[in-house]
Amino acid sequence: MPALLTDLYQLTMMQAYLEEGMADTAVFELFVRKLPPERNFLVAAGLEQALDFLETLSFSEQDLEWLAGQGFPKRFVDSLREFRFTGDVDAMPEGTVFFPDEPVLRVTAPLPQAQYVESRLLNIVHFQTLIASKAARVVLAARGRQLVDFGMRRAHGAEAALFAARAAWLAGFDATATAEAGRLWGIPVRGTMAHSFVQAHPSEAGAFEAFARARPQRPVLLVDTWDTEAAVAKAIALAPKLAADGIAIGGVRLDSGDLAAHARAVRAMLDDAGLRETIVFASGNLDEYRIARLLADAAPIDGFGVGTALDVSADAPALDAVYKLQAYAGVARRKRSEGKATWPGAKQVWRSFDANGTAVGDTVRLIHETAGQAAEARPAAGPGAGEPDAGAAGGSAADWPLLQPAMRGGRRVGSAPTLQAARERCASQLASLPAATRSLEKAEVPYPVEISEALRALAREIDASPH
């Protein structure tokens, strides 16, 4: 990824830092200030791409030539030839559920480096976290039905389409329609047909047969180009002919109209024809709320394709995600802007669980606090990377640290976790949440996140000092 994919002020600040000799160790933390309306939790995603960016960050000769043309001093431009990220990263593993004011990622590095990576880290982590959080809500609403990401065509660019497919699968979707996401990450790919395929043929029945013979492994037929129930009748009439050649119609897809009513009529038609294994799949401007309503209405739908609402996170298209300086040269720092104050110092997030494995609250502590150091002796990420052991503390409540070492000295710690592992972590984390937190509606009582007294005391101390 080009090193110049950043905000100009990262370059101007880095130049000024270097000219002042300000290269001591800085601590920056990436967190979300508040939840969007109707949201009760977020899901961390994008860490692997963030680490890729940090490991490979360097300026090309073309980058340096452009910077020189923008008036940057030669000595600064020349210094960038050897620029590399050499710092440390601690982060919540992908798939971890988190809440406002909790650092998702902490960078500890020389100030110019730690500052420079801000824009791209936010760009990567914010977007995948946004989509994974939306997708997790769809997964909860679908109650085990098949889910396919259909959103590429509405995503805001190629990278967004790919990252959305990745984040959705991490959060529990079953497949994506984006072929390149399947090639890159091994995500299962699914596809049906477009209305144009039906329109291009002389007859609807002919289009169905042609598609089924071209794609004989349980094809899914799009049946709402003209008249949904009439199209299903044609598919039913075609089924014996296809079956004689070993082709079973895998499903029919509804994409418009009253999906619940059509699903009931279509399911009855298929069952009466003995096609009980043929699924009913629905798409068309779906989100978690429409899916929840359809299932509450007992619509016999086996799977859903979710597109626009997912890939642009339509109800909450951005998070209040920030990356802020928390310490420099061994001194804790605190921002006090109105409505944007930060908690100072390098921090860890501790999650408490009851004896049943249900999360009961988080505490944000300074990394050197005694309570945190005692718990640090437990396995680094716990069973399932952040989940409590069923036998932890003899079946009583257990606390687990959520931020784990991800990079040391500019290089990953250990091998990169698989996307499958992140997917499993997300499922486990969602299952551990209280029922009210998993709800699509805003919880009357938010999930508790406490700020430790030592952290509050540090903030008061900084506030009392002259600035």
C-alpha cells in the first residue's frame, strides 16, 4: 500500500518532530468514543490488514520525488528513505466484542512513526469494525439462517467491497457473492442469477433450464422477474425433467414484493410438489430489522442475501473512532477538549465473566495496575482467545485481558491467526454477551464499562498540572 495514503498533516507533523529531535517513545490508542444509536456493542476487525500495513510501510523513490516537489526540505525527504515502523502493537484479536472508551489497538513507537501511521490504521480498522459490527447484528437477527454478502456493487470502492466481505464472514455470514474475496481468504462464494438472464431468453422456463444445466449443482433460480408464483410453477414443472438428468433445484430466490407472503405461497407450492429440499432464499434491501420482522412473522425463508445495508452500514455509516496520544517520553498525556476528553496512559481492558461464562462487565485499567498484573499470569488470551475457561477460578467469576501482543519491534508476534479463528472467536464472544446486549434494540441498561480509580486519579493529577 502506498506510504502516501495518509493525511498531509501526518507528513508535516513528522517533519516538525524530526526537526525538533522529538523521537522519544509515544503511546497512541485507537478506540471508539460512543456507540451509534440502537447499537449495544461493536466487533473488532481489520487487525491483520493493519499489521500488514505496518510491516511493509516504506517510501518509494516516486513518493520521495513527489514530496520534494511539494516543498518538503531535502534533509527530511532523504530521511524517509530508511523509514520503517519499528514499534510495538497490542490489540484486541479480531472478532472481539468491545465497547466505548476501550482501546482496540495500542501503538508504542518513536513519536514520528506512531504519529505517521494514524490515518491508515483508522482507515483500515474503522471500516472493517464498522461492517463486522453491522454483520454481527444481522447474524443475531437471522437466528441460524444462511446469510450471503451481496453488497459489492454498492460498496464504496474495490477495497471496501473486499474488506466488507471479509468482515461479514468474520462476524458469522456463511458466504459472499464477491469472487475475489473467496480467492483471497477462502470465504465460501455463492451466486444465483440476475433478472437479465431471464429477460435475455425467449421464455422464463427456458432460462431456468439453461441455467440449471450450466450450473447443475443445486442451482438457485430467481423467480420474481415477472410473476413470482407463476415462475415457481414453471420451475416445479421443470423439476422432473432435470431430476432425470441428476439435477435437483437447490432453491428459489425472492427479490421483491411482500417477501413473507411470497415465501408462504412458494413454500406451499414446493412442498405440494414434493420439493421439500428446495430452499426459499430472499434478498432485496434487507437488513437486520427486516430479517427480524420476517422471522417474527414466521416467514418460511431459509436464507438471506444482504447487500447495500451491510456494505455501507446504512443505519450507522461511520463510527466515532479515534487514535489519540496517551503518553510521550514516559509521561502520560490527556486531551481535555469539550466532549472529546481522553483517559491518559497506556491501558488494558479486563472482562469479567460469571460462573456461566456470561460477560458481566469490563474495566479499563492502566497497564501497570496490580490487579491487572495478577490476572496477566493467566494464559495469554484464555481459551478461544479471550473467552473464560469453564473451570476458571473454580467456577466463579474470571477476568481476562482483551489486548494481546500483536507486534514487537515492527514484526508480528507469532504467526498470523486464521480468519476462521477470528470467526470462531466472534461467535463465542457474541454468545457470551447478556441477552439485552445482543438485542437489536438499545439496551435500557448499557453493558457496564468501568474506569479504574487509578486511571481516574491519573487524569485528575494531569488536570491539576499547568499546561
